[in-house]
Amino acid sequence: MPQGNTALGVRPGPALRQRWISLKTFKVKAVIQRLPFPAGFKCGSPEEVVEAARAIFGRLDADREHVVLLALNNKNRLNGYKIISTGSLTNSIIHPREVWRAALYLCAAAVIVVHNHPSGTADPSFEDQEITWRLKKNADLLGIRMLDHLIIGEQGHFSFSDRGLMDEPLAPARLARDKQRSKKRDRNRTGT
């Protein structure tokens, strides 16, 4: 699936339909693809989300980091998903503006952010932790529930929600401490 296209989970039709919608001065091309999982898929646990996300990531380049937004309704059933960002081997840029624009477009009552680590490990970086808390803070302002941020690797997955890291009040202090530790670790590795 090309980068930036949205797959809508509302009664998918044939394998691929294209429609041109004329909006005053510009055209928008809507591409609807059959979802890689049943429409209305229930996202009740991180394992179920990982199952759906692996089906999405199976269609994308395995050697790049991708960020996907899963939009859910009030009953935690999947409305659709949007590929927010495709990055390089080691990182992908996530901006809250892009995440929430997609969530509003997909009429999300709740969201789950999922991204892969092509390295195979699912350990969160400092940046992963920081963006999770920024997104969570924005979600609270918008009135959209952010249920989880999942990182998928070959050896498993990491769920911020399962680890209690979505609402942790001491998160910023812990982030700063983790960042200092990673800097020390990097200095020790390089010998400086």
C-alpha cells in the first residue's frame, strides 16, 4: 500500500476501488483497500492489537520504521487505520498534529499507536517514551482515549499500557533519568 493512503474499515468492497472527489479547487484521491483483518475487529488486548498490526506491517517495507494509527469506536472495534509516518532503518518522525488529524478524520473514539522496530527488539527509546506522553496529553485535551502505544519487534512487543507507562505521574522525571543513563551508556561504549 503506498505511503499516506488511508484504509477505511467500513464495509470494504473489492480489492481496490478508486474514486476522485472534486472539492472546489483541488482533487482528492481516495483509495480503499480490503482490510487485512475482519471489519469491526475487536482490540481487547495488546496481543489482539499486535495480530492486527502485524497484518498491516506485513504489507509495508520490513526494513523501515513505520508508525500506524489504529482508530477505534466506543466498543474498541477497529474503524480503520492510517500510516502516519514511514521513516528510515532507525527512526520515524511522529508529530502529534498528524496523529490527531488522522484520528479525527477516522472518527475515532479511541486510538492505539503502533510502530515497528526493524532492528527486531521492541525496547522503547527515550523518544518513544517522550512521544507517548505527548500524545497522551493531547488525547486528553481532545477527548479521545489513547489506549496504548505498542512497539513491535521480531522477538515480541512492548505495550506502554501493560507496563503502566501511559498515565505515570512521575514519567517526566523517569524520562530524564533514563536519558542520563543512556548518555552514560553511550559514553562508556565509545570510551569518551
